[in-house]
Amino acid sequence: MDSDLQDLQHHWGSAYMITKPEPDVWLAVRRDDHGTLRAGKPDELRDLIRTDYFARPVPRRWPRRWS
């Protein structure tokens, strides 16, 4: 797997579904309203995600874990 894709998924995967469906196509889909961000490079997608997230944070709800 692409290390840039893994990095984006690691940092933003709880808020966005991040994929690279084809060369030079990077997508991030918000997990709340399914708004889609599209870029040609991973750094561009990271910038779009940051701008989007800080303007409108995606709620990150975690399921309760029982011991």
C-alpha cells in the first residue's frame, strides 16, 4: 500500500474515508455528510482535509469499550 495513503488514513481516517482509486486521484469522503474532497496529489488532499476539517469538524464518535 502507498505510504502516503497509509499516512493520510492514519491521521484522518476516523473523520474521512480516504482512498486512491486510480493514479493521480486522491479522495477523502467525510464520514458525517459524505462530502467529497478530490486532489491530484497526497499533499494537496491533506491541505484540503485540514481546511475542510477546521472549518467544519467531523464528529468523531467512538463506540464504548467494555473491559
